[in-house]
Amino acid sequence: GQQVMQIPQYQHVQEGEDFTTYCNSSTTLSNIQWYKQRPGGHPVFLIQLVKSGEVKKQKRLTFQFGEAKKNSSLHITATQTTDVGTYFCAGRVGNQFYFGTGTSLTVIP
Amino acid sequence: DTAVSQTPKYLVTQMGNDKSIKCEQNLGHDTMYWYKQDSKKFLKIMFSYNNKELIINETVPNRFSPKSPDKAHLNLHINSLELGDSAVYFCASSLFRDPSYNEQFFGPGTRLTVL
């Protein structure tokens, strides 16, 4: 079964609205990575978080790693049409590396 | 210059056939991977090679056989193709061997359709 879950699976937002995707693991993650995949494209690395409670920002994107290192979130402020795509978290659970189930974001102009 | 390239981009074939997908990276990375992305977009690691040595081999049918002639190339050969093999296969590379601590660079993907 899937070890790293993301919610929601799909999200439609009006351009300018905020968006958040949540990544959850039942066990502690050593660190967390985030990738973005545009429709028809390939995953592209966005960021890596390592420390418990870490927060990093990239322009309108804010990434958080939970205190217990079991969850993470990606928040996009004031979405733009260029934000369309599927956002994946990824991390190691035990000896195995997993991508999360992904959240597909649609931005309505 | 494309950092990670894959051929072919599309592959349509009949059940039972054998096919190969090729991958090359010009980033000078030591580690290469194969991923499978199914119709629900679930992305799952299949194999990983570090300097031509197999280091990750997930639960994948033995009809799938990776081959790394050198550290810049990782090919995937699939025997006796089944309908369930239809997916997009991504090659990726990273500088070091642990995917969880390294940025991975993905190729454009190969869309395999088994009829």
C-alpha cells in the first residue's frame, strides 16, 4: 500500500486564491522532498527539507516539515496559471524511498 | 543539451512482445533510476544503479531487467509485455546514491502502451 499519502488528490482554485497540499506518513521521515510535474511533463525538483519544524520559502511557495517529521505541507499564495500541475512529496520510509500520491492543481483563470 | 534523455518517447506494442527503453544522462551523475508512473499518476521507484552497480531493486516482476553499460546509461528491457505494464516510465539521475537526499533529474518519460 501507499506509505506516503497526500491530500487532497485534486484541487481546483480560482487564479489568485491560495492552495495547500498536505503530505503524511505513518512513520518518521528522514527528510522530505517536493517535486512538481506539469501536465504531460516530468517531475522537477523543488526543494528538500531536513530539520524538524523547518520552513522554507521560494517566492510564493512555502514548504513546512512537521515537528515529528511525519508530515509536510506546500502552500502556494495567490496561485497563477503557471502553478498548474501535480505536486509530489517524496521521502524515505525505513529502507524504502517513496513518492507521495500527489495533488493535482488546476488553476481557473 | 538535454540533461537526461530517453528513447523512445512513445512505444505501442502487442502483449507478449519484448521491448527496451534507453536512457542517457550527461550530468556526470553516479546514480540512475527507473520509475513507473501509472494512470493514476502514482510514481514508484523500480531500480537504481550507482556506478553500474544495482543498489535498489523494488518488488518488480523479473520480466523487467535493467542494464547499465556505463554510469551515463541505464536501459530497461521488458520481456513478455502485459497489459498492466502500460504506463509512463521515467529515467532519472542524481549525483549520489541515496534518492532521499539527492535532487533527482528526470527524463521526459516513455509512454508505453500494451495492446
